[in-house]
Amino acid sequence: MNRPGPADPAARAPKATSLRRRLLLLSIVVLALSLGIVGVALNSAFLRSAEADIAQQMETWSYLVLGATEVGPGGMISVQEELGDPRLSQPGSGIYVHVHGENDHWSSPSALGIDLPELEQVAPGRDQFVGPQAPVDYYRFQYGVAWEVEDLTVQPFTVSVLVEGDIVARQVRSFRRGLWKSLGAAGLLLALAQLMFFALSLRPLQRVAQDVAQIESGQRDRLDGPYPRELEPLTRNLDRLLQTEKANQARYRSALDSLAHSLKTPLAVIRAGLARRSGKETGAMQNAVDDMQHLIASRLERAAASARSTMSTPVAVLPQVERIVASLKKVHSHDLKTIDVSIAPDLKFYGEKRDLLEMVGNLLDNACKYGNGFVRISAGLEEVGQDPSASERPGLWLSVENDGRPIDPDRYPLLLQRGVRGDERVEGHGLGLTIVLELVSAYGGDITIDQGELGGARFRVTIPAA
């Protein structure tokens, strides 16, 4: 049967992402978006610049052809062979010029074997530039001219320059490859720089966390710095909180000790008075006084345990268990044979020493009372999941069993109730397991009861990592 302790909201909450990881992921996202926007803007600007450059060159080629063109009677067009740019004479060069009028037309040698698209006339004195449009993949520049021939007639014609779109596309692709390589290298360098920046910036916080972990493990008792100016208010207030907790704990325990001492005298007077009296009610009153004294002692112990420090010095388990075993061997010397202890020497309990003594003492005392002379106690670290290093305060499991009579599983829930004893023939108040349950619950743990290997009941206490 498991009796879980109070639910811990922090234990149920999902593990939070580290501040460094959050900042790094955010910076990488912002950096990637920024470089992406810059890359798109530069690519668009280069494309516009490349198109403006090709438009200017196309205009130049149109003037070269105009300078080499003659229009005869009837609008017959003739163009000199030397055009000033060898690409206009090279077939399939991707740059084509077409001069067409009402009665005649001419194409540059580079257009040999090329089916040029149909080109419309442009009004004299006007020019136009058009980018590639499906299904025609050409940049087009057209310039309208009105030519006066010898018979004083005006012959209109249009000079059209066509450039394959792949020429500009290759330039854009080449620029884009270099651009993204450069931006990728810059992004990598900036990401490394940000990683170093965050590492240096968050190092003081890591130091504070390490110092707090040392306080939790009992290696130090305060935060003594020095820390950066921005962290001084945090560390100063945290240090004050720790010192205040210790002072309050000391005052509370002192008050409890004073209360216990004050109650001893009145109870002793009542007990002495009852001892001098006789009568039927005297025995019942004496038992009531004994119960009252035991209850007061146990309640004071519980109140003291509730005031335990959250950063207590770790307690070595084995010496405390051996101390209790030595005492129990004297108390149960008449019927106890062996108490087997299986605990590692370096096992630590992260809590109050008096809590450990009370848990172990009650469990062992019950095992000795209800056993036939052989008791076994073992303990170890409680598993903390996939990442054992995630906790600075590891958990603990503790198992106590004897060779007594097995307990009916139906009675397991009753054993942890106040005033219930496993065997009514054994003297006691039935509060031992209740106190153990309250202590274990205070640490967020639980108790499991089953039948052990020795034949008797086995009580397993589990205290989770903090």
C-alpha cells in the first residue's frame, strides 16, 4: 500500500528550459530572420540592377545598329556587316537585333536559325523595355525611328533588341550563391559570437546557482560573493532569507525545548500524586498521564521536524543507524538475535538528523517487537529518472523487515492509522508508524508495506530527490 505525501506543485510542473537555451534559440531565430530578409533584399536589388544594366546595354546595341543602317527607296533596309560587338555576329550568342519596317526587315547574324517572336511596331521617337514573359523568354528593347529617304518620303521602322533571359538569370544565380554563402558564414560567426556572449553574461548566474547548490549540500552556509552589481540585490536578499530561516528555526526549537521542559514538572507532580493514592481509578489515570507524556513528546518532535531547514547539512545514514541498532540490542537483548545492516558508508540523508533518527528508530523498534529475533535494514539512493545529475539533493529509500509472522494484506491500510498496533499482545501506543508516515509525507515521500524475504512484514520508505 502506498501512502503518498503532499503533492508538490514544483514536482508536477514540466522542467523549464534553461535561460541560456532560451536566449540562444531566440537569438538564432532573430538572426536567421534578419539574414534572410537581408538576403532577399540584396537578391532583389541585384536583380533590378542587372535588369537596368541589360536595358542600358540593349539601348547601346540599338544605337550601334542604327549607326550601321541605311534605308533606301521603297523602305529597303541595309545594314553594314561590322556592328561593333562580335556577339551580334555570332550565331546563337543570345543577343539578337531585328530591324523591321513596313516593306522590309533585317536580322543580325546572331539570329541565324533562331525563330524570333513576332514583334510589333513602335511609334517613332518612343522606346520600351519589357522583361521575359511566358512563353517568350526574352528581354526586349524596342526603339521607333522615322527615316526620311531620297524621295522625301518618311519610312517608319523599329529597331528591336532581344536578349535571352537565361543570360541575366545566370548572373543572378551566381550572385545568389555567393550571397548565401557569405550570409551563412556571417550567420555562423555571429551565432558563435552570441554563444560566447551568453556564456560570459550568464556565468555570474551559474556561479550563484553553484553557490546555492553548495549551501544545499552543506558545503557552505551563506552567499559571500563577490557578485556583479546587478545580482547584488538578489544575492543579498537570498542570503538574508537563509540567515533568517536559520534564526527562526533556532528560536522555534528553543521554544519547543522550553515547552517540553515546562511540561515535565507538572506531569511529574501528577504522577507522584497518583503514586501515593490508591483506588480503582488510579491505574486508569496513571495510564492517561503516560499517554499524555508520550503524546506531548511525539507532538513536540513532529513540530520540531516541521521546522526543518530546506538547506540542511547532509547526514551520514550508516552512523545513525548503527547508533540506533546499538541501543535496540540493549533494549531487546533478551530475545533479539541479529540486526543485519546493509547500507553504504557514503550514503547521505538530505534532511534533519532527528527526522532520520525517528524514522529509523520507529521502524526498527517495531521490527524488533514483532519479529522472532532477526531484523534486516537496508538503504540506498532513490532513482531520479533519466538525468541523475539534475538534482543536487538526491532521494533515499529505506527498507526494514523481520522474520515475524506475515501480516494480512487487508490490514496494511490500518497499520498507518493512529493508535493501531500490528499485534495487540505487544505493548505500545500504536503511534510509531503514524509518526513515520508524517515525517515521510513532510519530505514528499511515501511508505510501501508488503511481505519481505524473511517472512515478516517489510516497510519501505521512499523519499524523492529534491
